[in-house]
Amino acid sequence: DTGVSQNPRHKITKRGQNVTFRCDPISEHNRLYWYRQTLGQGPEFLTYFQNEAQLEKSRLLSDRFSAERPKGSFSTLEIQRTEQGDSAMYLCASSLIGLHSGNTIYFGEGSWLTVV
Amino acid sequence: AQKITQTQPGMFVQEKEAVTLDCTYDTSDPSYGLFWYKQPSSGEMIFLIYQGSYDQQNATEGRYSLNFQKARKSANLVISASQLGDSAMYFCAMREDTVTGTASKLTFGTGTRLQVML
């Protein structure tokens, strides 16, 4: 499978606990995005990386959220001290940005978070 | 201001018929891209079709075509010969390109739920 891979696919956690999601982008894709999607809504942008540099963060990304892409390959999204409002699906996407690259942004299957 | 508007929360279509899903957008950037994604109940966002703002012709991908009307700022998705497997949420999204020509993030609409009936 050469698509965007996310794990875990499902996570149930108690309020106040920390959770971490991992995303493995398509090989050689230099851009990696994180989105959050709640029921009945479209995905909302959280942050994105070009290689290992985090280029933009949304206001939605509170201090409890942190994302990393240390070697420019896989990325992690950590949520500290989870709250019930964090319950959502977290989507990762990747793309190749360059002179002769295409325009497609590919998404993973998402990681569902339920905070109880 | 909302940048992507999908006014149809839900649509029904008979199998084998064509259906149009509406999308309007708002941007002042001359360079941008418009995308359509399909999201089945499993959650994965499946890329369907892309239209660049400078593309002269409407994009087509198999049974999917994008009716791009730049002056009206609309980018409607047309699905021909609907199949039961087309039942899903459909999202329109826009990517605005920066002044340096670098593509930035996608902004999504609220989606349209399509139900294909026998």
C-alpha cells in the first residue's frame, strides 16, 4: 500500500489524557498536512509541513496541540490534556510540491478520536 | 467570509442518471486550484478531480467532470451514469496559491451527501 497511512485508526481516551497520532505520507511527498473533521462538517486545516519545516498553523491549533515532522518523512500530532471537544477525526494528507509536480493532495483514512 | 459554499446538504439521484453537485467559491487571488473529494462512510477522502484557475478546458476524469465557470466563481461537479457506489459525501475544496507561486492549504466546503437510488 503506497497511500497515506495513519494510525491508530481509532482511539478512545479519557479526558485529560494525552494522545498521539502518526501519519506516514506517500513516499517522497514533501508536503504534509493535518486536518480535523467533526461530524457534519468539512475538514478544517490545522497545520502543514514542507519537509521538516512547519510552515503554517491554524488558530484551531491550541497550545495543547503539537505536530512534528522531525526527519521530513512521517509526522506526529499530539494532543495533551484532551477535552471532549477534541473528539473528531484527524486527517493527514500529503502532496508533492515542485516545478514539475502535480496538484493532487492525497488523504489518509483518518484517525478517529473519542474523548470520554 | 466563507470561501467555499456548497448549498445542497443532500441530493438524490436515480441509478444511471447524471447529477450535478454545486460549488461556489470566493477568492481574490488570480491563481488557485479547485478540488472535489468523495468521502464514503469509512472516512477516507478520495480525490476525484482538479481544476486550475488558468486551465482553459473543464477537467474530466472518467465519469466525473467539473463545470468551471470562472466569472461566476462556480465549480460544479457532474457525475454521469450514477452508480450505487457513488453514494457518499462530496466535498469541494479550494487551494489558493501564494504570491511566490507556492501552493498553500485546502479550504473545504460543508459537503453534499449524495444518495443513489435503484
